[in-house]
Amino acid sequence: MARPLGPVRLRRTNYVTLVIGAILCLFIIYFLSHNGSSSQAANANRPPTRKPVAKSSLIGERPPVRRFNLNTVTITPDPIGNREAVLILTPMARFYQEYWDNLLKIQYPRELITLGFILPKNKEGNAATTALQDQITKTQKGPAKDRFRGVIIERQDFDPPLTSQDESERHKMANQKARRASMSRARNSLLFTTLGADTSWVLWLDSDIVETPATLIQDLAAHDKPIIVPNCYQRYTDSETGKRAERPYDFNSWQDSPTAQDIGSKMGPDDIILEGYSEMATYRALMAYMAEKEDEVNLEVPLDGVGGTALLVKADVHRDGAMFPPFPFYHLIETEGFAKMARRLGWHSTGLPNYKVYHYNE
């Protein structure tokens, strides 16, 4: 049975509690509205995010596509006026300060010159690399106008055939085939890794060439020949007179002879003809002995073989495939083989018998 309810008693309203509750409600509303607007503002200022793209483990970051129109690369008798890029390549076994000093005297815009060096991985090569890097650092940290466009230093990935780089040892006839085959490999390695798409001219300059005209590049380019070589001489002190004199040094620039061709016809496929040795008289016409009138520096002579002490080549000759054969090529090797290979490709060599550069005298 239900119990009757007694009279209902109402509680008195507590106004303090109501005030506190109202204050809490206002605080919550303020907090929520302020936090939301701050988040919207932060998101508005934040750059849009991308979803991460899964990268292939086989393909890394793709480099930009670079396009070169070789038809716009000029190779003209006025290389400075046409802002033509020059690549100076030097195989280096020893560092000669005179070589570097002469290189800095060449009057061609440095911003158009790239230097390339290749050195052997032996004790002499290490010393030469250290000395070379010191000089490069001084130049490239100097005034911007004196800096080269670029400098590339490479080390050979094969051992040199000769343990000594003394002049007498280098020029022994018995050492020539192995030595010059190694030189060919060094030249080709340097050329193939440095020739740029915008290169107009390649100047091969040996590390023991210590004196050239300051206008060497533009002087040779002015002849507009695909392959052109000056005469390489050497200054020395005459033991009899005590006076300074000069003598021919490079005998690899020559015009062929019937005698040399006959010698080659009787050789085996792996034999080479060498120039400048009495044991193998070829009777070729050597440019070294053609120098007569010093005032006729622009006199040109056609050549069948060239030396590489100072050799200016149009870059298109190398692009066509002319390189330095490290093997007997028509019984020729290295620079002489290069001239023969270029001729087979339709490019002819020219010499300047009265235009001289000078080799270091040990």
C-alpha cells in the first residue's frame, strides 16, 4: 500500500551558485571561440602541405633536363669576340712552377677557360697534385676576374709504366711504346670526362711547357685550322760560348716520307714507327728543322703527324671521334696516331714552324 506523501518543501535558490556557473559558461564559450579562430588563422598562413610521394629505391631525385643545341656553338678565328669556351688539358706527372706562371700569363678571358688535369697515382703524382692544388686555391680564391671558369683534377686509375720521369728515362727508345700508350690512355680519360657541350676549342698543353706567347690561344685560333701546332723548342746555355741558345725539342710534328711508309709496310701489326731516333731513320720532313724566319710566325705547313706539347684542336674534331690511340694505328701511336685518325675522319693538321713555345730544360 502506498504511503501518502507529505507536503512538498521547495529549496531556496542559491544565487551564489548561479553566478559562479554563469561565469564558468562564459569562460568556456570564450575559450572555445578564441582557440578556433587562432587555429583558422594559423592554418591560413601555413603553406599547403603535400602528401609525401613514395620514392623508388632504384630511381633517385631526377635532375633537370638540360638541352644543348650544338649548332649554336661557334668555332671561329675570333674566339674572344665570339665568347668561345676553351678547355685547356694538361697531363701532369711533375709540377713545374714555371708552367703555372706561364699559364696565368695567357691573355684570354678566364671566365671562358676551363682547366683539366690528370696525374698518376704514385709518389711523384701525389707531390704534383699537392703543389697544383695550392696554386689553384690561390687563384680561385682571388679576385673574381682572375678566376677560371672551372678546374678539374683527375687521378689515373692505372699505374704508369715508368718508375722515373727523368728526361733521359722518358726518351729511351725501348720505353716509347709503353710510355706513349700510357700517355694516350691518360689523354683520352681526361678528354672524355671534361669535354663540354659548349666547348669550342681544346688546347693540349704539356706540364713542362714553361714559355709561350701570352696570346697563344687567339694566335692559333686565328688560322681557323681544325688541328694546329706550334714549334716546340728548348732554351739552354751553350757549354762552349756560355751564352743562352735554343734547340729543337719536339720531333713528333712531321710530313711523311716514302721511307717511313716503306718501313711501316714491313712491320708487324703491333709495331710502331718512332721519330727522332737514329736506329729508325725515317727521313721524314720534321717541322722542328723548318724554323727559319722568326718574323714569319704565321707561315703554315701541312703535317701528317703532330706533337702534343702545345696543340690546339677544334672541339668538333674530338666530337667526331678523333682520340689518341693507345694501340698501333697505322703503326702510329698517341699524338701522331691522333693526327692519322683525324685525317681518316676528314680533318687535316697544320704546323707553324716559326711560332715557338718552349719546353722546360732539366
